[in-house]
Amino acid sequence: MAEALLFYTLAALILGLGVMVVSARSAVHSVLFLVVNFLLVAVLYVTLNAEFVAVIQVLVYAGGIVVLYLFVVMLVNLKKAPERFSDPRRLARSGLLLGGVVLALIVVVVSSSLRAGMASEGTLSGFGTPFTSGNTEQLGWVLYTSYLIPFELASMLLLVAMIGAIVLAKRHLGD
Amino acid sequence: MLDTVVIPLLKIAVLVNAVLVAVTFLVLMERKVIAWAQSRLGPMRVGPYGILQAIADPIKLILKEDITPVKADRHVFTLAPIMSLVPALVVFAVVPFGPDPLYYIGDINVGLLFIISVTSIGVYGIILGGWASNSKYPLLASLRASAQLISYEIAVTMTLVSVILTTGTLSLVGIVEAQQESGIWFAFIQPVALVLIFIGGLAETNRAPFDLPEAETELTGGFHTEYSGMRFALFFLAEYANMIVISAIVVLMFFGGWLRPFPNIAFLGFLDLLPAWIWFVGKVFLFLYVFIWIRATLPRYRYDQLMSLGWKVLIPVAIGNLVVTGVFKVVF
Amino acid sequence: MLEITPLHYSLLSAALFMIGVIGVLVRRNVIIIFMSIELILNAVNINLVALSDQLQDLAGQVFVVFVIAVAAAEAAVGLGIIIAFYRNKETVNIDEIQIMRW
Amino acid sequence: MDLIWLIPLLPGLGAALNGLLGIRYFSKQTAGLVAVSTMAVAFVLSVIAFAGLLGLPEEERYHEVTVASWIPPIPLETANGIGSFEVPWAFVLDPLSGMMLLVVTGIGLLIHVYSVGYIDHEPRGGVARFFCYLNLFCFFMLILVLGSSFLVMFVGWEGVGLCSYLLIGYWYRKQSASDAGKKAFIVNRIGDWGFILGIFLVFFTFGTLDFRSVAEAAAGMPVEVGFGVLSLICLFLFIGATGKSAQIPLYVWLPDAMEGPTPVSALIHAATMVTAGVYMVCRNAVLFAHAPMVMEAVAWIGVLTAFMAATIGLVQTDIKRVLAYSTVSQLGYMFLATGVGAFAAGAFHLMTHAFFKALLFLGSGSVIHGMNEEQDMRRMGGLKPYMPTTFWTMAIGAVAIAGIPPLAGFFSKDEILYRTFLHSQVLWGIGALTAVMTAFYMFRLINMTFLGRYRGPEWGQPAGGEAAHGAGSHGDGGHDDGGHGHAWHGPHESPRTMTVPLMVLAVGAVFAGFIGVPAALGGSNVIEHFLEPSFTAFGAFHPAEEAHHLSHTAELGLMALSVLLAAGAILFAYRNYVRQPAAADEMARTFAGPHRVLTNKYYVDELYGATVVRGTMEGANGLWTVDQRVVDGAVNGTGWTTIFSSWVSHVLDKYVVDGLVNFVAWVCAEASYVFRRAQTGLIQNYAFATLLGVFAFVTWYLLAR
Amino acid sequence: MSNAADTPSLLSLILFTPLAGALVLLFVGSRQVDLIRWIANATAALGFLVSLPLWFLYDSTNPDWQFVEQMEWIPSIGAQYFLGVDGFSVLLILLTTMMGVIAVLSSWNAIQTRVKEYYIFLLMLQTGMIGAFVALDFLLFFLFWEVMLVPMYFLIGIWGSDNRLYSAIKFFLFTLVGSVIMLLGILAVYFYHQDVTGVYTFDITQFHELNIPYDLQWWIFLAFFLGFAVKVPMFPFHTWLPDAHTDAPTAGSVILAAVLLKMGTYGFIRFSLPILPEATQAFVPAVVLLSIIGIVYGALVAMAQRDWKRLVAYSSVSHMGMVMLGMFALTPVGITGSIVQQLNHGISTGALFLLVGVVYERRHTRMIAEYGGLSKIMPVYAAIFLIMTMSSIGLPTLNGFIGEVLILQGIFVVSKTWAFFAASGIVLGAAYMLWLYQRTMFGTVDNPKNENLPDVSLREFATFAPLLLLAVWIGLYPKPFLDRLETSVDKVMMRVNADYTPRFAVAAEGDADATEGAIAVVESAAGPIRGGAR
């Protein structure tokens, strides 16, 4: 009961904030909604026994990435008037429409396939590492053993991205 | 219901109030200590030796008119100080004041990460506050402040990782217990980390000598130039609460938290006569004193110095410390 | 209805995903488009975490970590591009970013 | 006796001291003292050890001492299955090595003493270097003598070769000296080639390298009729011996070796090292006795060498070269002895020869010393009054070598000739002729040097350029001995350190023969009896007795004949070189052709130079050219081929392959005008298309299900 | 393997010490030349020190691989980080580390340009060489084998003399071609092993137990042969050597002669012989023929040289022919002698190159005609040169003799004719070395430039001292060296000769008469021999 209540509340807030992110006129507001959205997602993770991921979500997403967005918004959008919604290509309306349709389709697919899966197999059973609530250490083990190479690749990706971002954003010395 | 809802709520209430009260007295303490450092008396009018100044100041702030600038983004302007204070207070949820569950609200297995992540949210208050004021000094200050916070956060987090390597747990209670087991405060095992975290902590709380975001001489009042009254008070509270948080982290991680000195030496057992939380609070206050002491002593850094210190000194040293710790961990 | 199954999470995820997609399609501001992409990624993450919990398999959470890492990289590079672009064209309107045609 | 390993070690120690410290820090006296004292102690030890050996019963006179492991056992297949290749550092004292031990340490000691005086005018470091080499030589020589196995002997064998090289080349600034040293070493190495192959074959055949084990094993084998494996072994070993003991065809190095200081010639190239070959053959008497064909070859090579060297000796004018050819000749005698099976006689002659030849060399050294490094006998003459001691001692040596009784040479030489006579009259004839020539040229030497008219340079003024001929750059060091100052003051007697050894050796040359007085003269041939166990592997081997014995009378007749011939030769020499000095020249003119051949040593050096040396050098240069042009050319050619083919590929690539690619690209470019309309450059259009795709896919999925 | 337990990762330590030094050097400013030299020397010395325990801890009675370290490297193809040593590699590693010290020390004054890069390359080379000796994984071996090429290429190409680029490229291409062909051989073994056992692995110890069909062996042997013979170098593949030696800097020549050439022979004994026993036996006549040609040919060509270094280089060809000859005698004495001769060659030829380096540093010419009479001016130098000459031509009591005698004895029991021709090297060796000695050391000082040459300095002497000591040690008492080779030689012998009875098995038999005991064991236990070896 409490769980359901929590879920529905969170889901409503997340979706609502998502809509706000997409629809806010001011980019700064958009960012703000995004942060709150992420925090709520983090809470959702906690309810799903994923504390570590939740903390990472807050730390990296809310504390890092979104701050970056905020920075860029401030750098870029200061003098600009809020965006106009008139659409010369009429893409917005068709996009909305098509999005809605696809969502509906996906809902159908997902619900039916999940139902089918549950009906046929009873419950979905795991095949990997079982975990408990306090799973940070386990996560570390998995990450540094089975997923070592992807992990290293990710770190390499981050390094490359860092260098790339610096190169892109740095004013050339001559300028 | 009692255990899961009421008692935590009670604890929260007590803790929040305790922190707020502590902040008021911390302000008083700061004024007094700095005054003494400068051979002055400090506040003397309100109450004996000015003790009641701690109550007078909040009252003044609450009663003051709450001004919102015309061109400001009203909602964000209001939201910013709240976003600043809330993380500062939330952090206390995982700070253990003593060994029993009675002394803390929650001991989660990612406690340290929780603290890091939550404090990283605090930066929004500053940025948004500066931006929402729609005024140039606050904006500049907020950009400076957020850059500073993000930069030093990297160094501090790196350093924390090396401490975590030695303890093997992220739980704050666990870290203190690890120190109890090893019989030595981590200050002696990880002295470099201690120095790094303390310097980083100074920068993260915008304290002297890193108080550039509120450098009056350059930026009038920093990011909260346009703020007054209660909203200003919230920023103020957040800053001092953050000071307490940093002190608490330092104490927990390096000075044995609630443990007495030399926790493994039996004949010092009489020191346990003082309850654990007194030890903890005492140590925290000691570090708050150091904060103030440093403010009274050191001049402010220039901004480029600040950044190069962060990126070119602290982060490399932190990485080096991490590597050395890792090597030691592997070898021994 | 009261029992929360993976289906619920999947639907939540799908909805969030579509919100993100619509954001990408509809908005003109590149930064907001990027944020919409973040929403999309979050939708995926919700799915992963939910199924990880359901299947009692840590792989889901591991992938969330990777997704976050990739998102960070994407944000860094993407925003770097935006800044570089803004410096040259004084705009972040996606309709004006079309020199790549032909 | 267990300390016999100390005997070689002591000179080794002396060499190390002089070599490591001496050259830089020792004074001349200290260097000499170190060398002489180590040799003296070694000699005393040798005498003690020899006495100990004599104290043993005859059949136990074989004392082996293993000092340390050298090459640990390693399995290796041999002719008789898997053996174990193992060589310890082991030394052996038996009658043969005992005798050699005394000769080496005794004469070595005397020559060391002599050298103290002789080498005195060298600079300080040079003296220490000289004594270092000399001591090192004794070290290796003693290892050679005492070594209990082929390989340990080989250590000494090669080591003395090295020391010989160093000592011949002692005056290394002289081109001829360093050439001679190199020649000695390389020629020796050719012999060593045979020797080491012989050693390998010994191991392969017997599975061991220990002398006694080999001898005992060989004793159990039948004497080979044809040319079997034992013969091959012996042939290889003998090749080694010809190198070291200067026999045909490898004798050429020894005359050249006279470039070294005279004591060196005395010690190494007369008394000890060159006899190593004889010693080695004697050591393996049992093996050789099993190979009659090789024995025959040894005898013939020995006698031919003896004869050939003697003929050359007849006409040489360099005092040391005469002695050198004499040495070669005498060594030939020794091989003749071993070749006819008279191992004891060979060893006996080895010993007596050591005395008188060392004496003669040292005497010649004394003359050279007194004549300010003059070696040409034509510039001497009438020296007797100036250096009486030298004259008398040398005369004793010459008489001894000429075979006049009762001096040492007579007994040993006649023993050899007698045994040769028993074996083959032809050999005996050549041998006897050689003996006559020996007497002649020895007295030619004595006469030309000491008697007659003085033909040398005037003294009292700086020596002329001619007088310093052959002295090289060391001559300008001047003489400090005898208080003459720097200028040469005429021929003079040498200092006491040089004359005393001469006298001691002269005593030896007189009396050494008496240990081998043959039965015919009423003696009992002590030495033969003493040495016999070494040649029979302590009775394990019984050589076939000579079928026929001559009576004592016949033996005495032979002796008398040879003595008479020798005396005649002496008188002839006296006539030719003292009484009528012109007669010699007359003879040379009469036999101009043979004389030229002899003066030029049968042109053997030239022959070798033209064939072996030149062939090797030409071959080397040719091969180098081949290496550069052909082998390396092939490598570089490969490189060029690669580069050329890469150029061809480049052309091919540029115009054919790349052309194709460009054509394809051109087609694509032309075709692309149609499609480029779709590229609006607007991301959202693309995203929209993607979404459409998703829509289509999901719809299809739903419908298809 | 008790010693392995006591000293975990000793081999890795030895292996990576030079590399660590090179890494440290990376962070030193290139202007601080003296600091760089000190660091490089300290690293090399440390490398030698850490390798010393191998000498003492190596259990010469234990036929197993020792100091083994095994980790996964590229599991998908079965490559491992697999290190281990036996008698061969222990000695060669020690030689390598010691020559490393000497080479680094000898470069103190000789190298004045790009000092930092020079030492980094030298130390990298060191790691490559040690790596090749300790690797028990074929792919790892190949990796190190190739790693060696690069620093050597630069050492010759940058710090060499006149014709350096030509020599460097020639060296590089020549060896590279060889190693590529060798790689084909490796892969053939690898896939054959997979074919038979179904396991993908590069594990050499596994390969040592393979029984490859003869036809395949033949081809693989040919491939290995080309790879290793170039490195040795054997007769027709030797022309890179004189050029590389002549143009390399002194330390490069020393390393090249003392260690790099041993890679080829080591490759033969580690791979060709045990993995391909039947093919080895089939190839014996060919290899022996080439070896003997190499001995005689190298010696003769050396005699014709006017360039001091080139002469020594050709003498290397001759000596390495001797090494190959001993190895392909396929007798324990021959193989033992071959390994000992490798050490000897490292010591004496290394020293000879150092000696050339000493005068080259003073006169900057290598032409023999430019010298003469140096005995007078540089007596200590002349003495060292003399001893090393004697060591090189195999004078008893010095090291060269032990190797030559063992090799020749080993080959003699196989064929007397071969031994006869091979032994001629004794004469020719003496001829060219003594002639060289005479031309440089003896005679009068004709060239006024030579009159004031200083004698060897203390530092230079320090580079020679260990070599002199070793030369005498091996010459007088080679037992410690031979003991360490015993079991390893036996293991190789058991592979190439199924009837061979290893000594460690005989020792277990008790002290029965060695010959009879050995034969008895052979007859009774044809099967269990292999079991005993494991």
C-alpha cells in the first residue's frame, strides 16, 4: 500500500517534471525541473534497492552534469529572449502526435509481452549475481571483475570526452 | 510506526534545531575569536560578554524586510536559499554522534557517498541565487563560486576514495569502527589525505582564505548581494552548517569520531567517562575553531591562484595519494 | 493495481522516454534538446534498475553506471560543441544549425 | 708428497705477485727476489717430494693428488657405451714426472738466478714483467709435468705456449720479436690441433683421460698390426709433439724464437718446454708401443729433423741460432729414441740435454751480454781471455753435447744410438752422421767465439751502428753492470749471478750422465730402471723384447766409433776455424750451392710463407671479398629487389588499382545528386524519421504477431 | 619449487627493474645529464643485484621450471604471462644483467648527445632481453624478442658511427624477416597443439610434451631455424652482424655481442630442440655443416679485416658457429659446452668490444693501422687485452677453453671429421687474434697521435674487472656453472634422444657404477623416463 502510494506519487512527479522540462519557456527553469526530476528518480532507485546507483545519480547527474547544463545555459542564453513556439515546419505538432501514438504502441507491446512472460514462466528469475540491499561492495566486485574491460573503456571514453570538450571549448590562443 | 516514523522524526527535529542553534552560537564564536585575534573585545553589549548576541542576530534577520529585486526571477530567487540550506541539513541524517543507533538518524552503507552527493547539490543554491538576482556582481560571484566548488569537489572526492580504500567501507559508523579496530586515528595513516580534505573543505565552504565568492572588495557582497532578511539568513545558515558538516567529516574520518584518544590503550579508559557524543562534539568544535582561526590568520587567495592550487596541486597530490594508498593496499 | 510490478516501471520508463523524444523533436533550443536526451537516458536507467531488482541481477545496475558515464561524456562533448558553436554563430537555435546538409 | 700441487702453485703465486703488484710497485731487486725465492721453495719441495717418491716401493711409485673438481662428470657416449666426461684438477708424481720435476725446478731456479743479472739493464717495470712471465712459465710447465690427465697436461701445454709467446715477444717493440712470438704460438697451435683431437679420441676410445687408466686400458689391448685407432691417437698426439718440440714439419718457429732474451731461450727453448713433446710421448709410452707404424714415423721424423737441423747448424753465424738448430737436432734425437722404443733413453737424453743445452745457452747469453748484444759469431773471436769462466763452462757444454766421455751427453746419446742400431742400421747411420756434425758445429761455435783473432768492434768509443744490430731499442738502455758506465768498454766477464749458474750447470753437464751408465761400461743404467714403471704402466704392459742383443763388445765398438768420429769432427773444426780461418770460406765457396741452401735453411720458411701463410691470407682476403660481394651482395640485392618491386607496385597501384577506386567513387558521386535532397541538415528531421521508423517497426511487430 | 615460494615474483622484479629505471628517466629533465647517468647506472646495478638471488636460490638438482609465475594475459587466445627459468636461462639472465651494468657504465663518457634517450633505450633493451630469457609463453617470448629490436635499432641508428643508418636498417630488416618466419613456426605449433589437445595455448612447457609428426616438424624447424639463425648469426645470414657491430656505439656492440646473439642459440635450445626433436636430428648435418663453415669462414674473414671492430665481429661469427656446433652435437657434453661457450663468448667478446670502445673513445678511429705499440703507452690496457685475447682463443685456465673443449669433445664422439675441421678454428682463432694483438699492441709507436693516450681509467677498469674475474673463474672452476646446467641439459637430451638417461634419474638409482647403471636404466625404463622428468 505504502509502496504503491510512493510509486504513484513518484511516477506522477517524475512524469510531470519531465513534461515541465520539455515545456518550460526558460532554459534555466528547464534545468531546475531536470534537477528535481533526477532527484526524484534517485529516490525511485532507493525504493528499488539500488542505493549506490541512486547516490551516483545524485552525485554525477544532479551534482555534475546538470550543473554543466546550468553553466552553459547561463553562458549562452543570457541575452536571448525565450524561445518562440511557432513552428515554421509544423514538425512540433506531428511530432507530438506521432510520439503519443508510439507511446501507446509501446505500452501495448510492453504490457502484453511482460504479461505473457509472467504467465508462461511464473516469475522472472534472475541468472546473474544475486544481491542484497547493501550491494555497493558486490557492485564493485562485478564492476571490477566481469566488467573490467567495459569499465576501462568507459574511463577511456571519459578521458577522450574530457580532452575533446577542452579542445572544443578552449579559445584558441590566437583569438 | 513508532520506530520507523515517529522517533526518526523526533531525531530530525532535535537535530535540525541543534544545528540551527549551534550555527547562531558559531557566529558569535567567530566574532569573538576574530576579535580576540585582533585584540578587540567583540560583541559585548547583548548579555554577559555578548552571549545573547547569538539570539539577537537571528531575531534581527527574521524581522527585517524581505526584498525581492524587480528584475529578479521571483521563483528561483526564492528557491535558491532553500536549495542551499536543505542539502546542508540533510547531510546530518547520516552523521553519527555516537556508537548507538540512538545517536544517528540513519547509517546507510553508502554514507560517505551520500554526503558527497548531497553536498554537491548545494551548489545549485549559489548558482541560482546569483543568476536569479539578475545583477552582475551576484552572477559573477555565483559563477566563481560554482567553479570553485566543482573544482575542489574533485580533489576532496579523490582524497575520500583513498581513505575509503583503507577502511573498505563507505559507512561512517563503519569508518569510525575501523579506526577503533586499528587502534589509531586515520589522521596518522592518511596525513596527506587529512591536509587535502581540510583545505578542500575550506574551499567548499567558501571560507577564508578561499572566500572569493563573497569577496567584498571585488564583488560587493558576493552571490547574495541582492538578498536580505530571512533569505539571506538561510544562505548564512547553510554556510555555517556546511562548516559543521566538514568538521564532522574530518573528525569522523580522521580523528576517530566519537572515540576517545588512543581508543585501544586500556589505562586511558577513564577518558570514557565523558560520553561519546561529547567527544564528538568537542572535536567538531575544535575544528570549527581552526576554521575561524585560519580566517583570522590567512589573507585571501587570488582567483587564478585558487584555481591553480586546486587543479595543479591538490588534484595531482590526491591522485598520487590514491595511487600510493592503492599500492600499499596491494603490497601489504 | 496496488501491486507494483516491473510493468509499472516499464510503463513509467516508456512514458518518460516518450517525453524525452518529444522534447527532442519539438524544442528549438539545443540545450533543451540535450536535456531531453538526458531524460531519455534516465528512462532507460529506470527500466534497468527496475529489472535489476526484479531479476536480482546486478548487471542492470552496472549498466546504469555505464550509462551515466556515457551521459557524462556526451554532455561534456555536446556542451563543448554548443559553446564552440555559439561562439561562432551567436545562436543555439537548432534551425539555424544546418550547415551540414549536402 | 701430498703437497705437490704447491709446486706449480708457488711460481704461479710469484707470477701473480709480480704481475699484479710488481710491474707498478716492485724494485728490480724485489721482483727478482720474489721470482727466485718462489722457484727456490718450489725446488726444495720438489726435492722433498722426489725423495718421498724414492722412499716408496717401486710398484707404488705413482702418487696422485686430486686438488679440486674441474669439469664435473657429464655423460657422453664413447666407443664402449655411455661414459662420463670428467676431469679433475689432479696431479701425479711418478718416476717420469719426478725426473722432469727436478729438471724443471732445478734448471728453472738456476735460470731465474741467472736472469737477475742478465735482465738488470731493463727498466724497472720490464724486470717485473719478465719475471712474471718466467714464473708463469714455470707454473704452466709444472702443471704440464705433473698433470695426471691429458686435459690437465694440455692446460700446461697451452700455458707454456702462451708464456713462450710472451717471452719471445718480450722486446715487443722489435717487429722481428713480436713476429717470432706470434709465429711460435700459431705453429704451436697447429700442433695443438692434433693434440686436442688426440685427446678427444683418447676419451672416445677409453672413456677417460687419466694417464694411468688409459695406459692400463691400452696395455690390455693387442699391439696394432695395421693403422688402428691407437695409431690414430698416437699420430694425433705426435702432431702435437712436433709442434711443441719443434720437429719436422713444425720446427720453423724455434730458430726464430731466439729473438727472446737468452735466459728464455735457455729455459724454454732448450731445457724444458721444447722437451714437453718428448715428455708427452714418454708419458704415453704404452700407447705408442701399441702403434708400431706411428713409432716408425716418429723415429724417422726424429732422425730427419736431427739431421736436417744439424746441417743447417753447420753454417749459421748467429750464436743463438746455432744453438737453436742444435736444440732442434737434439730433440730429433730424443724422438728417435722414443721412436725406436727406447723411452728411457729419450727421457735420459732429455735430462742431460737440459743441462748442457741450458749451459750453452746461458753461456752464449753471457757472451752476448759481454759483447754488448752482439750475436754474430763473425764479429767475435778470441774472447777467451776476457771471459774465462764463460769459456770453460761453455767448453764443457760443447764437449758434453759432442758426446765425449765421460760427460753427460756421451752416455745418453750413445744409449740412443745403440738402441737405434738394434732397431735399424739406416737410422743409426743418419743418427751417427748427425752426431758428427753436432760435434763439428759446436766446436765451430766455440772456436769462432772464443779462440782465434778478435774480430769485434773497437771499444772505448760509442758502439757503431753495426754493433748494435739486432739489439733493438732496448740496447740504448746501456750497461750498468760492472761499473762501466754507459759506454761499452770492450768484452768483459758477466756478473756473479750469471756465472754461478753456469758453473753449477757445468757440474751437471759433467756428472749427470753417470746415472745412466750402460751395462757395457760396467754401470747398471739406474735411470732406465727407475723410469721403467712409467713406460710400462707399472708392469701392466710388457713390451716385446728386442729380438737380438748385441754383445757388450759390439756395443763398446759402436761407442768407440762414435767417439772417434766426434773427436775427428772437433779437430776438423779446430783446423778450419782456428788454425786456417780461410779454409772455412774456401769450403763455402767450393760447395756454394749446398752452402746457400743451408744458409737459407732449405728455404722452408719461404716455402711455408709462400704456401700456408700466403694461402691463408689470400684465402682470407678472397673470402672477405666474397663476403662483401656475394653474401652481403645477396642481402643488399634482396633489398634492391624489394625496392624495385615496391616501385612497380607503386605504379600499378597508382594507375590501375587507384584508378578503379576513383572510378567507383566517381559513379557514386554522380548518383548521389539524386539522394542529397533528403539531407536537410536538420537533426530534428532525422530524429523524426527515426521515430517514424520506430513507429513502423512497432506496428509491424504488433501486426505480425 | 620451494624457492619460488620464498621469492614470489622474483623474475618479474628482475624483468621490470630496468623498465622502471627507464620510466624514472622519462621524468628527468634531459639537461640533467649527470643525474641521468647516475640513475641509469643505479638502475642497472640494481637490476644486477636483484638478479643475484637467482644464482643462489636456483636449485640445480630440481629438473622442474623454477621461480615460476603464471597469470592470464590474453585468455581468449590462450596467451599467458608465464615466467620461469631453468639452468640455461639462469646463466643467461645473469650474463644479461651483468653485461647491462657494464654496458651502462661504459657509456658514461662515450655518449654525449641525447643522453636521456640513450639510457632509456638501453634499459628498455635490457628488459626485452631478460624477458626473452624468462618467458615460458611463446607469444610472450615473441613479444620480448621483437621488443629488443626497436631499442637496438635506435641505438645503432642514432648513436652509431659513420654508416649507422644503413647498418641499423639492415639489422632491423634482417632480424625482422627472420622473426616473421619464426612467428609462422610458432603459429604452426600453436595450431597443431590445439588440433591435438583442443586447448589454445602458447605454453612452452606444453609444447615440450608435444609429439609433432615429422613432416610438420621439418617445416617448423625450418621456420624456427631461419628466425634463430639470423640472430645467432649462422653462416649465410651473418652479414648484418659486422655492419651492426661496427656502427653500433660501444655499449650497443657489447650488448649485441654478449647477449643479443645468445637469443638465437637460446631459441634453438629452448624451442627447436625440445619441441622438434626428430627434425632436429634430421637437420644436424646441415646445421653442423653451416656451423663449421661459419667457424672457418668467420675466422678467415676476420683475418682479412682492417677494422678492429669488424674483426671482432667476424670472430663472433666464428665463435657462434662453435656454439651452434656444440648444440647440434646433441650430446650432453656438447650442449653443456655450447651454453658455457655462450657465456664465454659474452664475456670475452663483450670485453673485446669494450676494449675497442676504450681506444675508440680516445682516438675516434677503429682502423687497426692507426694503432701500434700501445703496450708501451697503455700497459694495463694491453694486459687486459692480452687476457681477453687468450680467453677468446681458448687458452686453458681461461673460460674459452672449457667451452671449446666440451663442444669439440661433444662433437667428436658424433663425428671425427666434423671435429677435425671444427678444431681448425683453434689455429685460425689464434692466428687472427694474435695478429691483431701484434698490430695494435706491439711494435713501436708510429703514430704521434697515440703517444699521449691515457691508460684505462678506474671506471673503465671497473667495467673489465668482473669480466676478467669471470674469465678466470670459469676457466679454473667451472663446476658451479656446469652444475646449474645439468638437469636442463638432461631435459633437452631426453627430448632429442629417447634413449637418454638423465643424470637426476641415475642419482636416484644409487651409486651403482655410472656407466652400467645408466645403461641398465635405459633398458629397463624406456617409458617412465618421461614421467620422471616432469
